[in-house]
Amino acid sequence: MLRRHIVDIFVPCFVDQLFPETAMNMVKVLEKVGCDVRYNPNQTCCGQPAYNAGFFNEAREVADKFLEDFTSDTSHFIVAPSASCVGMVRNAYQDIFVKSSKLVQYRAMQKKVYELTEFLTDVLGITRIEGASLPGRYTYHDSCSALRECGIKAGPRELLSNVKGLELVEMEDNETCCGFGGTFAVKFEAISSAMAEQRVDNALATGADYIVSTDSSCLMHLEAYIKKQNKPIKTMHIADVLASGW
């Protein structure tokens, strides 16, 4: 019998507001594998938008709150359906708390923060979600945060390889940025749109039915281009895929 790990989930603000079903599917998957899932309704944001825009003091205020919300029990794991937010907490928080009296508190928390797929594969040792099924072909998008900040690459693919009916077809330049980059997409709209176009064209060339990723932010950006141009492909967060069919 699987050991019941206690998991505090962090739901990123854009997932909460735009893709709540992805958060619910993360809970379904975690409970399916035997986790005791907890949710702190006081949680808000990780502070990444402010930090990336150069508002360091404002980002520190949000990081302080994150620390307060998620350190009541450091034996709990903290799991999020977003490598972008996990990368922020793991990496940028080191700069934020480096001269803070809360550094020790942060270090203890830092070791317990995971993106969903790496928690499943690296902590629980799980590469198959029983009952998961989705007919079709998919191509996988390695988000910059997952790949470069968190070192996530093989785990998601291994989990997806065990989804009944789903076939992987890798796209060209699958480690290239989609062009979102948070405020980058606003400040450099033309470049951002061109990068999305290239990414979607590469995905379409594979004949895939779906673009799958760990990050809703990337998928949101790609989906906007797909819908605007009426392209014949869909986007899916990996949590939604793993919760399909059961």
C-alpha cells in the first residue's frame, strides 16, 4: 500500500482564474495515487509577475505571504501544476530571502516544493496513472521554466507514455520557447506572436491532435494563436491528460 503523503497544493493565480479544471484534475490525480491533499484558501500568488517586471519590493511582500501560507508544517510537500511558479519559488526566492531573517525558514520549505509531474515521478516513483486514457497523438512542449529552471524533461513523457491510446510525436525544436514569457508577450507582442506561430507550425507538422505541457501559461499563449488562426490542434495541460478516462 502506498504511503499517504500530505500535500499542500499551490494553485497559480492564472490557473485559479482561467483554468480551474486543471487544478481540480491535479487534485484528482494526487488523490488517485494516495496523497492526502490540503488546500489553504489564503494563498494568492508566488510573486513572479512583480519580480519579472522589476518590482522587487512588491515581489518580496508576496513571497513573504507565500512563506507564511506554506510553512505551517514543513513535513508537507507543496505541489503545483506549474513549473513556472515552482521555478520562481526555488530560484528567485533565493535572491529575495538571501539577507532575510526568514532564510532558514525558506530553505526548509524550498526542499519540499515540486511541480506535479516531478513529484509523481521523482518523489513517489510513479510513472503510470491507472485508468488514464486519451486516444490520439500528442506533441510535447518543454516549457522554459520546466526544462531550464527545474530540469524536467523525461518525467512528463514517461507519464504520458503510459496513457492508454496516446502516442507521442516529437516536434522540431521542442526545447524552443513558445514566446509567452509573461510580460514579454505584452512588451514585445510581434516577437511573441511570431514565436507562437513557429511553435504551432512545428506542432502541426507532426500531425498531432494535442500540444501537451506542464504549464498553462505556455498553453494559454499557444491556444490564443491557435484559436485566432483557426488551426486544427488543441492544447492540454498534463494534469488534464492524466485525469482523462476515469
